[in-house]
Amino acid sequence: MKEQVIFLDGYTPQDPDFADPNRSFSQVLKKKASSIFTRTNVFHGECERCSHEICMKCGLPYHRQKDCRKELDRSMKEFFSGLENKQTMTNCPKCGMIVQKEEGGCNHMICSKCKYQFCWICGMKYDVSHFDPNNVFGCQGLQESQPHSRCKLISVTLVHTLLIPFTLLLYPMWVMLQSFINPFNMPKKYRWICFCKHLSLIVDNCCFSLLLLIIFLPIVIVVGLVVGVLNMVIFTVPAVLWKLYKLLVMTLFWRCSLNR
């Protein structure tokens, strides 16, 4: 049975009551109509003026039994694919909302719909250390927009992946040597572990201090290497898997975004 449905200014098909086939809209809506559609079934409607067919559930051109959300995504991508500034648009990784970035702006993005914070380059969740130059798990030093940021990120990620075993092996020894020889380069909360600092308070004789330094320095190096080997054995595989996972997430984010 056909039914006349009135479209009012400011009243859209997205209203949850609009898709109710049991409701008589002609009795409820009293304002002046901007369009009048004839509902032929729950989803199909046809304009009496121009015969334009729409979906009565989402308001898009009639798409038969296709999912409204998928049809909306397809229509939006077709629309934005013709824009000159499509390189400044992407989808929110959480809700899919279109997010636009100002040219040359910060790569820290906040979705206006769900308030999800993410990185424009890799699409991963943002935290305060994401762009830190020392954070190997984030986008190091790429907070400000740069040409070819994605190429740079892939190159840096691949290099870091190859260097993971050597980093895990040598980093503990480097930290121990730093704390042993030069405490002033260490943060204050770690200076208490510096051997030379305590040695200078106990021994005033420079020659004796140098002798003790020669004796204990090899011990520090050996201990650092042992810790480094254990570190490498335990953490190499998880670290490499994390890097590969990050590359996969970035690739999927770029592929699904509007500016692919």
C-alpha cells in the first residue's frame, strides 16, 4: 500500500521515527513541506514532483537492499575523490568519520565525532610520547607535517627493525658505562648508581682511584654484555613482531583512508 510521506525543512530521514512503517507522518507533521514522497515499501520512496527515488531509511538515492552504511561510505568516497584537497582528508580509525587536516598542520588529530586521538601518519592511537625522538614505537620527530612523511616513517621503521638485536645487546652496556664513567649525563634520579661518584667520596688518592677504575671497568663491561645478551634473547622476537604489526596497521590505515 502506498503512503505519502512529507519531508520538512530541518527534518531528515535519519530521524529514528522516520523509518517506522507503522507511523502516519501525514497526521503528525504540520509544517509546510519542502518535498512530498510516496512510500512504496519500508525503504523505497519516490518524489511526486520529479520522480527521484530515495531510501526512506537513510535519505540517500535508492540502493535497494544494500546496507545503508556501506552505501553512505561509497557515496562519500565518490564525492571526496573529486576534490582537490583530498590529500588532507582521512577516516577516523575508530568511528570512520571523515577528518580533515590543515595543510602544514600538526599530525596529532582529534576526531570531531568520537574525540578519538590518533596520528595522521600511521593511524595509531596518540599518546604524549608518540612523536618523541627517542620513542621507537611511535613516529619519531614527525609531529609537524613534512613532505614524504610516510616514506620516511617506513624507512625509519625498517631500519629500526633490522637494528633491534644490536640495540638490545649494546644498550644495557652503554647505560652502565654512562653511569660508571660520567654521571652528569645521567638523570638525577639515576646518579646514585654511579660507581665513580661514590668512589671519589671514599678514596682521595687519584692513583688508587684510577687503579680501582681499571679493575672495575672490565667487570662493568662484562656485566653489561651479559645483561644485553639476556635482553636480546628475551625481547628480540616481541620487538620485531611489534614493528611488523605496526607496519601492517599503517598499511591498512593508508589503504582504507580517503587519500590513498
